[in-house]
Amino acid sequence: MQLQLYLLVEQTGSFVDPKVVKLSQEIDQLVVCLQRMRMKDKLRY
């Protein structure tokens, strides 16, 4: 996804293009979800 984001920025020429912002937000949501899962696992052990 990181490469996809990089290529999209190169293609659009902007960090604030709606497509770039949308993909960036999707990546952010995924990272937050993964972090929460890891925190839950650490609390169990």
C-alpha cells in the first residue's frame, strides 16, 4: 500500500489530491487496527 500511495502522489502531483487523501486515510485506519490488535495480545500475556 505504501508503494501504491507513492505512485499515486507521483501520478497526481499532489499530496492533497482526494485520491491520495483517501488512500492515506485507509492506510491510517489499517495501522490503527493492527496496533489495537497488538495491544490486546500484549494485555492477554
